[in-house]
Amino acid sequence: MKTTRSLILALLPIALAACGPKSTSTTANSPSPASTEEKKLNLYCWSEYIPQSVIDDFTKETGIKVSVENYSSNEEMVTKLLAGGGKYDLIQPSEYTIEALIRENQLLALNPASLSNLANISSEFRNMPYDAGNKFSVPYMAGFVGICVNTDKVKTPIKGFADVFTPAHKGRIVVLDDAREITSWAFAADKLDINDVTPENLEKVKPMLKKWLPLVKVYDSDSPKTSLKNGDVDLGVVWSGEAALLYKDDKKFAFVLPSEGSHLFVDSLAIPKLAAHPQNAHLFINYILRPEVSRKISEAFPYYNPNSAARALLSAEEISNPASYPPAQDITRMQTFRDLGKQAASIDELITQIKAGGK
Amino acid sequence: MLWLGLFVLLPTLLLIVTSFSRRDEMGRVVYSFTSENYIRCFDPTWLTIFGWSVLYALLATLICVLVGYPAAYTIGRANPKNRRLLLTLVMIPFWTSFLIRTYAWISILSQEGLANSLLLSAHIVPTPIGMMYTPFAIVLGLVYNYLPFMILPIYTSVEKLDNSLIEAAYDLGAGPLRAFSSVIIPLTRPGIAAGALLVFVPAIAMYAITTLMGGGSNPTIGEVIQNQFTRARNQPFGAALGVLLMLLFLVSFLLLGRKKSTAHVA
């Protein structure tokens, strides 16, 4: 009996550790004086977004060791940032989250003198409404959320959300695991402004969401392409870059901008107010802005590159990928997400409840 | 004592305090008292999910016993030279991260994966079977990852089995079945109980395997709680669910402990 018990005691920590695998936090030592920062950078970025080779090259060139931690939704990132769990030097928020973080005074004002390559960003991305004049953020990649269809399996024409979420596709759909995104699709389908999130409008789209979500088989923001590629689902609403990767490998994966309307997202690099290594973070941003580096990122993750100097280096095939670079007139019609303030909580709750199959 | 206070009492206290707090729109915890998180816990939505999680965990535990017992028995009765090798074989999967092992299952079970191509080429099935992102995949993932936690405690019980007792059973006219059910099983019961606990408790709250294998459309209570702390930005609600889950474990531990001590007396 005694040996059984001691064995259990010995195994218990393993069992407990197995329950919480994703918390890979890094701790920063106390920073040295501002001018001579220690050679460290704690990067908190989206999963499947910054190629490891780019990070390695940066380390090789500067000697700055980069610790990377990933998230798969803006909300997740904000939660951890504000909880102060990790000391992050560089984060990668999307437009509406930048707006919220600026409002909450959580971002460090960028030093333009350290960002000589900023001019590579095309002008329409240098004056976005959420951060006019790029005082706090520098666009990393932009993109869209659209429909990816395996045309071998789905023979009916798919034009918009209404065609995706039909009973015929039950158990064949993957969607992003993102409350704000999912809600905005229902808003678009109901012809509501995606930023006009009020309790009344949420109530209005609720019946539609309750019809849609039970049809979904997989929720995945990290890598929605996986289930499509493996054939476990036949269509989905995914990040454009993921659809572009699928199309690059196999032309059977068509990308469709939903007829009800889509939105443009701009994921940017920004430095948290409490960053321990802000200078290193500036160095990294400026490095990413180099055309040849940004071009490498586009190659690995073919989103819509806001870096016009890098875009000039892309191959004709890359530029003609319909998921990466849809027609310009479609893009100009798109809105971006704005910060919702208090209503953000209602969205979180609404989607949690409906996803769980509740009323 | 300090260790216990630092790593058990303090986090638990923090969890309890958080569970009675509110959140602001950025997901920060606001420390003003409310009991609404607990009231929300008893919404049928969460109770249903909890029921499913218990079912998955029970099923996984049962399968682990059925598969793990013969394995543990064979290892425990093997000659001592082979025993260490067999035990090492049980432990080898632990040398890799369980996430990687779970991803391996994804490539085995997916529509265009290994299992389906084998079944198709052997003409056992006409079209691929959807195995990924189903309750089947969830239970499989749990069984696969927790099986060693069942095998090892049973093994220690089997190893200590007194051969003379089994021989006595045979001498007194018991067949193999009778000897197994009346002598071997009762003697190895502590191992089975320990294994069941080690599998069942973490299996209920597991979220990583169930998210990967279940796709998030059949969420477990562990996934719901994890979500509250990340993308749903509702730490107080997640904390309330966590506290209730902890209470439940505490109660079942106490009940199990009581049963054990009465069994001893008998």
C-alpha cells in the first residue's frame, strides 16, 4: 500500500502538469539601464504568423535573443497582458484592440527616429482611423476573413455566409474561434453595421447565430487550414492567409469574399507600456519593415502585405493568389473593426453561451 | 508547510476571491462582491456540458481499467528481468510532449489520415469515416494519454501479490476465474482505485486534448473554464466554475476515503 501511495505522489505532479500545457511563460530579468538593454526580447504574437527563420535571422544579426509566446485571439492576448502574467516587449494586436489599448493607456508611444523603414508601409495603412499617424503601432500584415471552399466536395455555388451555414453543411464547417469575428458575420448577414454593436442588435442576430453555430464542426483560430486540408471539413470561414496557403498547395480550395460583406483586419506591432526592452522592440519592428524581410514573411504566411516595398518583390504567382490579394475595389469597400468598449463583454458572453449550446 | 501555503492555499484563496468578483470590459478583475458568477454556473447549459465531461471521463476510466489491468498484470507477473523493460515501454510515450502525441493522433484519425487510408485500401469501408472531432476522438485521446496512470498503480499492487494466496485458492478448489475474481481482484483493488482516481480526476478537467480532438464543438467543462480565462475574458466566471469543480473533487475524495476505511474494518 505504501508503495502505491508514494507512486501516486510521485505521479501527481505529472498529472497536474498535463492539465495545463499551454502556459509557457517566460520571465524577464530586471532590465539594465535604458541605453544598454540586455540582449533580450519577449515577443507575444499570433500563432502561425511570424516565421521562425525571420526571428533566427534577427537574432543572428543583432545578438538579441527572442522568446516567443503565441496567442490565438486578441482577447486572450489582452487578458494576459493586463493580468501582468508575462513581461512582454512586443505584441501584435489587431486594429480594434489597438484602439482599446490606446484608450486604456497601455501602449508606449513609438519613437519615429528608430523606425527609419516605416516609409515602406503603403500610405493607406499609415493613417488608419484607430491609430492615425502610427503613433503607437506599425502594420505587420493585413487580411480579410472569408470563405474557403473545397470545390471537390462542395458543388453548390457558395457566395456568402448564408450559403455556408445551411443544414446541408452540418458537421462540415470550420470557423474561427473568435467571438467578435463570428458575431460580425451575423451582423453582415443581417445587413447591420459590424461596428454598431448594441444590446438590441445583438438580440436581433441571436436567432441566426443559434441556427449557425450548431452546424459547425471545428472551432480553430490557430490553424483552421488543418481540418480543411485533412478533409475533416469541406468549407469554412477562415483567415485569408490560411486560405491562400491552401490555394497555393491545391487549387481546389477556392476563396470567396462573402457577398454580405467582409472586413479588413490590420495586425500591427506595438510595444506595451511596461515593456522591459523597448529599444530592442523598436529594432525588431524596424527589422520586420525591411522589404526583403517582409517579403519572407509573405512567402510563409501569404496575407495582404501592407509593406509596398515588399510587395514589389513578390512573384506574379503570389500576387495573383486570390486569397492574398483580392480585387482592389472589394478592399476599398471594406470596413475595419472599431473598439466596442463595454459591448465587448456582451459579445464574449453571447458567443460562449451559444457555442455551448445554451439559450 | 510553507510549500503547501504557497502552492495550494494561496492560489485557492485567489481563485475563491476572484470567483466573487466582477470583470470590466477589458476583462480585468474588479474586486467588488457579487454572487452572480455562481448563479450563472447552474444554468442548464453548463450543467449539460459538465454531465458530458463526467461521461467522457468515466468512459475513459473504464476503458483504461479494461485495457490497463491485463497489461499491468502481465508486467507484474513477468519475470523480473523483463519487468523493467516492459515498464520502460509503458513510460516511453511520456518522453514526448503529450501535445505532440495528440497531434500524431490527428494525422492518424483524419479523413485523409492513416487509419482511413488503411481501411479504404483494405476495402473494409467504402468511404472514409469521420473519426476526428467526435466524442469518440475525445475519449480515445483521454484513454491514450492517461493509460499509464492506470497501469502503474495496478502494477505495484500486482507485483506485491502473494503467490501462496493464489495457490491456496487453487488448492481449495477454485478455478482460474474464481481465483481471479475472489482473490486477485480484491488484493489489487487499492491499485485499481488509485488508478481510477488518477485517470478520472484529471480527465474531467482536461482541456487541451479535448479541444484538439473534439474541435471545440463538443466542449468539455475544462474547455469552458479555460476559455473564460482567455478569449471569453471572464475570469470571475471561470473561477466560480473552477471552485465548484474543486469542491466536487473534495467531496468525492472524502466519500471515497470513508468507503475505503469502512472496507478496512470489514
